Amino acid sequence: MMAPQVGEQDMTPLLQVNGLTKMYGARIGCRDVSFDLYPGEVMGIVGESGSGKSTLLNAMAGHHAPDRGEVIFDTRADGPQDTLKMSEPERRMLGRTDWAFVHQHARDGLRMSVSAGGNIGERLMAVGGRHYGEIRAQAADWLGRVEISDSRIDDRPSAFSGGMQQRLQIARNLVTGPRLVFMDEPTGGLDVSVQARLLDLLRGLVREMGLSAIIVTHDLAVVRLLADRLMVMKDGHVVESGLTDQVLDDPQHAYTQLLVSSVLQV
Amino acid sequence: MTDHQKLAEAGDYNFAYLDEQTKRMIRRAILKGLAVPGYQVPFASREMPMPYGWGTGGVQVTAATLTPDDTLKVIDQGADDTTNAVSIRKFFQRTAGVATTEETQKASVIQTRHRIPEATLSEDQVLVYQVPIPEPLRFLEPRETETRKMHSLEEYGLMHVKLYEDISQHGDIATSYAYPVKVEDRYVMDPSPIPKFDNPKLEMAAIQLFGAGREQRIYAVPPYTRVVSLDFEDYPFEASKADHACDLCAAEDSYLDEVILDDAGSRMFVCSDTDYCRSRRAAGHVGRLGETGQPAEAGQSGEAGQSEKTGQSEKTGEEAA
């Protein structure tokens, strides 16, 4: 659970976000968001609905173009590059190799008319995999890692439960060994026991693969469990950020205090 | 005085039905298509005096290609004598007054629906295909904006997802027609619903033009262009056909139609290319059922011709545009 310490070797941030701003006409989507994300670190972004969390995530992932700012990613080949200035083929290539995006609704991230194996294999085939046997073996391996039985490999995701669909989406995204995963409410819409299993799985995968991740959620329990650091957003601005435990146990900003105290205790 | 001359004098029709400006527009699209092999060029498809699905795209390309000296052949599933072929041939006899033929070698322009003729085509021939859905990615990705982007960025992983699904469900690549190809190592192209048996023939000496009327696209494969059928390393492409010889002409190398003969389950296999079959029988080849009943010529236009229409109506779920 350790965030990399300042002063360790190789302290190039994996992702640097500087002054990222996205407007919807006169309305603010998100404004002047800046942070660094180091390799192996998990960043949580919390806030209420409409606070700009998802806008920020989509802007970082290149799904829509921000108005101002930089998103600098430490690419394998050329070192830190501003992804917003990359050409579209480069950015899309990044999107299916080093980056992954887990949608809130598994249906947005899966091809519902394609079997589970085909869903997992798509990224492999997109980067040039042309050997059926190998693709299928990797798909089976990844199904196992996300706790879905091998025997479901030829079933369509529409025959899966919500939790299984979400796990399948995660497998499909992680199969090419990305270094940075964007997650938009990965546990949204799942019941609590399924949430717990999914979180457990995610935590395991993140630690095991040394992934960096940015997780957007409104569920404080999710960030408590997964995130090393936390940003709290309100009305498109970051109002507070810091280590997760620090922010949650000793909130400074009035809104964060409200957010933390709003959680129902069972 | 031919029909065409009468029409022209009456001022009703231009040569080959379309006006010269329209043909000019279509020729520009054809030239662009030839310059960028496999790329789908949008064009302002016109209303034609036939319904969409009957070859409006192919007819427009043929109309823009024809000159008064050309000899036209029209085939439908390989046959010269089925409805679609007969009506399009008549259409051009009437509006262009060009000579027509059923012999593949004598034709300079061949319009086809869903087959490539068995006879090898030469450099002075043009093969025009009728295409229902020009976009090979359409059933995988419904958004046109997205498929265009995928073509421009060469993102063709999805095409292999389809083949993957075939193998995982059927044990091998079950796609048997409209089998996707990569043209000149660049564009993935739908070769129109020809059987995959015909795919290797796409590398040929003749010019190949593809017209999709309803979808308003023209694309082309220039002579001697590399056309590779997509596959997996461990499941290579295979040009398959029915494992029989033609029952009329005994050909073992031609694509066959299966024809049900009665309610007792008897059936025959005949060449889908009627001209190929006829020329073989004229040269003295006789198949299993070639001598029973009528002489060869009558057998083709009577019994087999009749049955082929039945076979065709089964296949028209996949309409040509």
C-alpha cells in the first residue's frame, strides 16, 4: 500500500496533468486540474454527481478534447509526451496498448454480440495477434484471473451477470498489460457482496501487475480500499487532495467534511 | 434501326441511360477507386429504373464504363439466364444498343452478381460487381464515422474478431461468402458476396470495379493487385467448394450449385457458371447426369435452368445493390 517515496530512483511521473480545463460552453466541466501520478500508484477521484470527475477522466483518456492543459504520459519508446498533441493514430495505439479504460457500465466497454473469448482477444488481435490458439489460451488464462470459469469462454456477455460482465471488461482491458488504467465507477450498480469481490480482485491485480490507476468514484469505501492518494472535486475544481487516509480521517475542506460525514454507518 | 438509335433520335435517353455529366461523375469515382485500391469512394448514386437490391450500383458503373464498341455479358450467381441477368442485359441492349454475349471470352465488360467467371479474364476486360453492403466492418461496428476512422487508421483488429468468433463457434472459419480481403496491404475490402472459392481469383489481369448503389460507394481493384484473404496462422484461408464434380460437364475445378431434384432427396451438382458448363459440354465432357433425358443444351436451359432459379431464390436474402 506504499506510494513511491520521493527521493527513490527513477522518479519520472507516469502521468503528469497540468492545468487541464474542459468547458461545456459557459459551464465548467473541470478547471485547472493538475497532479502527478507515479508508477504503481493508485489515485482516487471522489466527488458528488456533476462535480466533473468523469469529465476529467474522459479528458485525460482522450475521449474528448480539453480546452486547455497538458496530459503528459511517460511512453515506453519516447519518454514523456503530451498525449493531447499526439496524432490520433498514436493516441489510439496508446489506448489499446499502455492504457486501459474501464467503463461504469460494462455494456459500454464490451462487445455484447461477441463471445467472452473474442472480447478478451480483441486487443490482442488489434495489436497484431494472428494465432488463434495463442489468443484463445490467453483469453482462457485471463478468464481464470478474473474468476470466470473456462467453460464460459464461448458465451456472450449478455448471458453474464452484472458482476461477471464487469470482471470480463477488466480482463479485456488488462490482457495487453497496460501500465495505466482509467476506471469510471468500476463498482457502480453492483450489489455490495459483488462489489467486495470485485474490489478484492482489482486490488490483487493492481498490486501484482504494478499498475497505475486513476479511479473515479463517489463511493468512499472504494477509494479507502484501493487508492493511495485522493482528490476531492466539487463544481469542476479540486478542493482537496492528499494521501487517502489523511483526507478521509482528517478532512480540511468543508465539502470534504460533508462528504465524509454523509457516509452511512451500518 | 436499333432500339437505341430510335431512343436517341427521340431524345428520350442518352447512350447507356445516364446523362454525360453523371457518367463523368461516376468515372471520376472509378478513377479514384483505381488509384486507391480497395478504398470506398463515395459517389452521387442516381435513381435507376429498378429497385435497390437489383444491381443499381453495378448498372451505374457499367453505364459509365460502356462504349458503343463494347460487348456486354451479364451474369447472376454465375448464370446468364436468370431474372437479374436477363433484365439488366435487356436494359443495356435497349438503352445502349451494345452487342451482348454469353461467352465470357468474347465480352469486354462483364457485370456480375455474386460470382467471378470460371474462365480466366484478360487485360482487355472489365468486371463490374454488384455490391449490397460495401463496408466489411458494418456488422461489427454500426457507426459509419467509426468505420471510416478505422479504415483511415488501419485498425482492422475487429475483422479478426469476427473470424475468431467463427472458429470458436464452428471449429473453423465458417464465413463462406463475402470473405474479407486485404488489398495491396492497406485496405480491408468486402469482395461483394462472392463465394470464398472465388477469392483467389481476385488477383487477376482484368480491371475489377465494385458499385454499391444504395450505399453510394464505388471501389476498385486494378489489374494484378495483391489481394489477400484474412486468416489466422493456425487456421489458414481455404477456398472451399462442394466436394463433387459437375453432374452435367464433369468439371472438378468449378464452383457448384446444389440442386434438389425431387422430394425423395435426390440432388445434383451443376456448375454455377453456365457458360463454362456449356462450353465444356460442347467440347465433349459429360457428367454423371449429362446424358439422361434431353440433349445437353436443352438440359441446361430447361431442367437445370429451372432448378437454378429455385436455388437463386434461396440465396436472395443477400441482395445485390
